[in-house]
Amino acid sequence: MSDATLVFDDDCGFCTWWADFFEKRSDFEIVGFSELTDDQRERLPDDHEECSHLLADGEVYSCGESLEQALVRSNVGEDLRPLVRFLGNFEDYEAFRETAYREVADRRGELGQILSKTPPARRDQRE
């Protein structure tokens, strides 16, 4: 079992689809914002609901870096580790990664019409 925890917006269908993607392809614990323990919440930045996070190896990876780390730690992305390490040597890479993340995150409503899964927070409300 991995010590990694992927934290996501469990009120977002697009985010839930991605959390499910990683849950099926890794041994991460998957935790929605509404399910955070006090200890987990304490590790996150104050504005943690602005993006996803990966808690792993005593570190907190946020926003674009969280999904990058989730990908390279998953079954489908482990071969990308050397590429990510290489790209990390370039000053502009972090800005590119975070801009790409924000562009997608800002359009998750529209993208959720293509890739979506009923969020746990909404499933619980129907029960």
C-alpha cells in the first residue's frame, strides 16, 4: 500500500472522474475535500479547495504538481518519471505545468460534459 493520498474536489464530476482514474491505476488513498481528516486538512494550504493535492513522502504536492506526481506514481505513468525529472531542470517547466493545470481546472464544468462521474458528495445527497 502506498503512503500517498490524493485529495480532490468531491463536489466536481470532472474531478471525481480523475480521482476514479487514479484509484483504479494506483494504490493511493483517494479523499475528497468533504472527507478530510483534521490531520490531512492541517497538512494542506489554507486555500486547499482551489486545486487537488497529493500527500506523499511527507510532502504536499499541490495543483499541477499534484497530478504530475500522481501520474508518475501510478501504474500508467511510472515510465514518465525520467522525463518529469528532466523537465524539472528547466526554469519554465513549473510555470507551464501550473498554467496548463489552471487552464483545465478553470474549464472543468465544460470538460465535465465529456469526462464526468457523479461526485460522492452528490451521491450521498441522493441517498
